[in-house]
Amino acid sequence: MSPGGHLATTVVAAGGVAAAIGSLPLTVGVVVGGFLIDLDHLADYLVIERQRDLRPGAFLRFYLEGRARRVVLVLHSYELFALLGLLAWWHASLALGGYLIGALMHLVLDIVFNGKLTPRSIGAFYSFGYRLAHRFDADALIGREPRDVPASSLGAFFVGARSRVPGRAPSAPGGRRLTGSG
């Protein structure tokens, strides 16, 4: 799912939690889990990929165009969710419970939408152990299929990538193909 899609769904979910329950810790947890979970992409970009271009457009295009060689993504893992679920239960933490609500929403949306961009098992991909067993190799984990990315950073943020493989993902509204400048 595009970052803009995650932002929109997180705002709606956090607004719903705030309106229905009125708990600030739970609401903040939903925001952190639903949107800020993607900070592990930034950690991978800087530490694993050793990228230094910190412009948001360069960072976004790096991932949307599928240029990552390694995908550690420590926050996107079933194993971490299970551990955090135990901690949330043990400590009766609303903030951690909210994080899990947001993060699970994020993960489900990633599986549904990102599954359209890869020929590999997207469900298995979100297991840290599975990624570790494949030495975090992006080609082995998610493949390297060509993608179209909107030329503008704002478009990339809200639309995300589309597969160039016929039948893998839909075209943009109106049937036009999205093109990137990379």
C-alpha cells in the first residue's frame, strides 16, 4: 500500500478510536502502529542500503521502484507482533495495544496491496524468521518485477507503485499507465 494510503487509513482508524473510546494512549498507539511503523524502512535505507540522499522523494522512489537489495524491516514481523501482544497483555498497556491495532491494520493492508507487486509469498514475507532464512535478500523474498511509479513525489506518496506485469496490479484511474522518471 502507498504511504499516503497508510496515512489515510491511520487517520480514519485513529479518529474512530478517539471518538468511540476517547483514550489518548490508545489513539496515539494506533497512529504510531498504523503509520510510523514504516520508520523501519528508513532504518534499512540508511543502515542496510547505506543510502545518504535524505530527500523524501529519493527515499520514496528507492522503495517504490523496487531498488532495495536487502529488506530487514524489523517492525514488520509476526514475531515482533506476538512479543508485543504478550507485553501489552502482561502490562495492560493501552498504548501498546493501540500500537498493535494500528500495526496489524498496516500489515493486513501491506499483504493485500503489496501482494499485487510480487510473484513471491507475501504472507511468508512478513515473518522475520523467513526473511532471515533468505538473508534478507530482496530478490529472493519479493522478486524484481518492473514497476511504474508516478513522476511526482506527491503522486508517488498517494498512489504508490503499480506492476508492469499484466494482471498483477491495476492501472491508474482511467486505464492510463503510470510512468516513473528513473
